[in-house]
Amino acid sequence: MGVTLVNSSRILVSGVSGPIGAALLPSLKSRGYEVTRLVRGTSSTSGQIPWGPAYSLPPESVSGFGAVIHLAGESIAGRWTEARKQRILESRRLGTSHLAEALAQTSQPPRVLISGSAIGYYGNRGDDILREESASGDGYLSEVCRQWEGATQPATRAGIRTVQIRLGVVLSATGGALKTMLLPFRLGLGGNVGDGRQWWSWVHVHDVVGSIHHILQSDLLEGPVNVVSPRPVTNVEFTKILASVLSRPAILPMPAFAARLVLGEMADELLLASQRVEPAKLVSSGYPFQFSDLKKALEEILKR
């Protein structure tokens, strides 16, 4: 495998207000990178560049960075109205497109662009084993991910090494799906969703950060990269392991119809969809996962 360290210590990062950003920024700084944030707004301050996903970026504003890590996008949590679905899509498609176009036009482009995506790309696929070359699925999130990834094309055409990280269910103590699940499970009110046979491809937030560092340094990695644990589990398994780590029962399943009643379309696209995803490119390129076992991952997060 060819490995080339990013020459410049300057890194531009967007979308760092969530659990991934909370872990990523300190990690970048601890390794000596000079981090500049791309943030929503109109005023420029030290260490920040203002932007809005709906607006073009001046190429000179994003010039001279060794790498760009683009994670910004409207949260998908909560019930989806048609207006909300449009905002989720446009925040990713337009924001990524405008950033990629600016990077393609700058006189000092980055060596690498790492752009967010998700395993929603694959849709609901039952027991199929899904790798990076697997076809995209049907449904709203599959379409969002296709357009999200497609929006990076200006950077690719300009010769910038471009990686789309397809994130699974990110486990973190500071937010995301796990934080939402903790209260009912701690009260002994947790249980599987639907029949529980759907595959959940999860990843510890430390391995998300580790994967990003690995991609920064591995010049043969490009295109889509699945960022998930090598050991996905079914929803039933996830439920049992989480309840065990919390020393609580898990005896109150949520039927599929109830999930749809509460969450609408989001229930089918996220909670009930089955995605058995393998991190084929990370494994073949030698990334050493810190957390492959779900129980150990949850214990590290919940028993600190």
C-alpha cells in the first residue's frame, strides 16, 4: 500500500458540532494539525471561515489546506415532513457541491477531500453482505446519499483524491442514536424494533476518528469507504448486548407498526432497514479497528 502523509498541517473541517466533531477536533489538534472550521454564518473570526450550504464559496477562502474534512448536513433525527426531507437533501447536495467546486478552482487545492455519506446508500437489503462496490438501494436515504456523493465530483475531476465515508450507526456518549436509546433501556423499557432480524452496522466514534486519520495518510484510498465495525449485529443482538451492559432487562419490543406511527417514514429507513455492511476497503488497507466487538464498545462508552 502506498502511503503519503499530508504535507500541509492545515486542515479545514465542516460539521463538527456533533459527536464525531467532539472527538475529531481534539484528535487532530493533538497530532499537530492546525484546524480551521467551516461554520454557518457571515462573520469571519480566527480559526473559522463563514459559509452557508446554499451559497457558493470564494475559491481563495478554501485555498492552501492540506486536507478538507466535510461532515456538514442537516440532522436526520426527528419525524420527516416533506419540507424537512428537502432540507436534509439540499443541505448535503448543495453544501458539498459548492465546497467541491471551490476546491476545484483554487490555486492551492488540498491533497484529499474526505466527505460524509452513510450506509443508507445501500437501502434495505436483508441479509445481503454489502461492500463498497454493492449497488445503491431504493428509498429516500439512498437517493440522498447518491446525490451527496455525486456532489463531490468537481473535486474528483480536478485531481483531488476524494473519499466518501459511508458511516454506520455511530456509537458515542455525547449524542446520536445511542444517546436516544439510553433512557428507555436504563428504565428497563427497551426492546428490539420490529422483528429484530434487521442488521445494524455500527461503529464506535473512536474508530470513525481513527478511520479519518487512516484515510488522510493512505493515498490509495479513494471513492466510497464503509466506516463500520467488521462485526455487524442484528437488532435483537444489539438490544440484548446493550441491556446486558446496562444490567437491565429488554422485554418491551416496539412493533413495526408502532415505530411507523411514532416516526413515520424514518422508522422504515433507519430503524427497520437491514444493512449488513462490511468495511472491506478499511480492512484491506490495514486499518486496525479499536472496537470490533459491540459489548466491548458499549462498555467503553457507558462504563467510563
